[in-house]
Amino acid sequence: MLLHLRQVLTPDEVEQARAVLQDAAWGDGRVTAGVQSAQMKNNEQLPQDSAAARLLQQLVLDGLNRHAVFFSAALPKRIFPPLFNRYGGAANAFGNHVDNAVRYVPGTQGERVRTDISCTLFLSEPDTYDGGELCVEDTFGTQSVKLPAGDLVLYPGTSVHRVEPVTRGHRLASFFWVESMVRSDEQRRLLFDMDTHLMRLRTSAGETDAAVIGLTGTYHNLLRLWADV
Ligand code: NI
């Protein structure tokens, strides 16, 4: 499932993030790439242990925490501390690759995150740069994604994907991975669809409607069956 989530960060928070990133000391993006993807990767990244990175990580995590659709779609168990990157100038693209299946969380005793879901949160307005589309290959063909600042795209960690060259301006983004309570993309998708329709039904039929109560039970019983917590 590829899903567009609107306004994970407010316009004020996006401004704040951009102000921090503008003065930040950027490093080579290859530090977090695997051996194969390092050959395709040419961008800049904020060092993970910098004060700027820690401040912005909290900003993004707070945005995710208050976003009900993110929770419903991702059913997060663990979230890798968000990373930040910049594409533009001579460091402007990331060719086709698949993200590593398991990530070690820096600064922990070997804590791991299985990358069931990949996320990109756009921080630059689309009209301020050319190129920079995130292209995700899936069974319906290649999806090209370029979103308003503050919006996020969530897609399966299993996908081959790339970032097209940025030919004007700079593209700032945050990216990270989610280990989901529900490992299967198919099962997670079914739960998300069911939850979405249930929310509509609650509005039209009311919280105390017998069918609403019954279907809410079915949702939770499926989650109980499939969730690993
Ligand atoms: Ni990637």
C-alpha cells in the first residue's frame, strides 16, 4: 500500500524544520546506505547524533503521534529515529535500490527495527525545486510522488524505489522506517480499509449502533490475531 498522509507537520513546524536545516552541517548520505545502495546514492544527510537531528526527530515523532491516519495505516511497533536529507547541486539523486531489511538504532545496545514500511516526509514546497520525485515501483506500475511540504508518503519497505535528480533548487525531506505490529502488507491494508470504513459508519450510524459495535469487535479480533506486540 502506498498512502499519502496530509499535514503530518503544520506549516509552522515545516518552517521551523527548514530554518534548522538551512544552517545545519550536512554530511555524505552514504553513511547509512548498504554496500549496494551506496553506489546509487548521491545526496547529503544530517549527522544522526547532531543536536539539530535530535530536535527535528522529536518534531517529526510528535507529528506522527497526533496523526490518527498514520497510526491506523502503519500500526507502528517501533519507529526508526527519523533521518533528514537534502538533494540538490552536485549531490542530487538516489538511483534504484531496496532499503536494508533490518536497521540498527544508533546509540542503543543493538536495538533493531525491521523495515516493514518506508516513509518520506517532504519539507520543501514542490514549486521550489525541479525533479526530486520519489519513484516507487509496485505491481500497479511506477508511482511518482512529490508532495506539499508537511505531507508524508508511506510505502512498503519491500519496494524498489529511487529519487530522481534535482535539477533546480533543493529538496529537503525526512525519511525513516516503521516496524509494524502487523508484518504483512496485505493484512495491514485490510485492517486499514476496515478501520477507515468503520470511522465513516460511526459517523452515519452512531457509536451505539449494533452493527458498529459488532464490526469494531471484528476489527479488534483481527488485530489480536495478526498483531505482534
Ligand atoms: Ni531508500
